[in-house]
Amino acid sequence: MKIISSYGVELRKQNIPIRQTLEIYRSTVRYLVKVYESVWEELAQIEESKKRFNAAEHLVHTTKRNPARFDFDFCFPKIPSYFRRAAVQHALGSVSSYQTRLEQWKQRDRKQESRI
């Protein structure tokens, strides 16, 4: 019979780099949410989620073929691509969810006004 045991150990002051990374991630998401809120009308017209993500990323990231409209690369230099893409996805999802819920609330409010 094989016996397996596990236990938890508290790490003290070992998560300081994680906190710094989390702080940077949150500030990038905060910046991106403001950007995507400002251009939501444009992004909302794109139905397919993958194309919307690509369009959102092109708004903030400069490449050889694509000049970015916003200065994300200047504000957050040398951010790894996987980190940037995760932040873009998070911000885009947050703005999309907010806009969807806002529209639902407005429609529900209109329905209640028509009943009165």
C-alpha cells in the first residue's frame, strides 16, 4: 500500500516579486480598460472574439506593420507578449461585460417605464 501525505508551509517575504508583478499587471489592465472604454463603439462592431482581441491589441501595441493609436508601449516598456495579451484579454472582457450589463439594465429600465 502506498501512503502519500502532504502539508502546507507558510512562505514569509517570498512573494514580494509576485506582488510587484501583480501591481504592474493591475496597472496595465487599468490603463487598457480606459482605452477600450473610449473606443468601445468601434470594438463592439467586431462580432468574432478572436478578431476583436486582435483589433484591441493592435490599438495599443506597435509592430512593423501596425502603428499603435495609444501609447501603451511607451507607458509599459518591455512587457512580455504573454503578459500583455493576458492584460488585453482581461481588460477587453471587463469592458465587454460592463457594456453588456449596462445595455441590459437600460432595456429593463425602459420596459419598466413603459409599464407605468
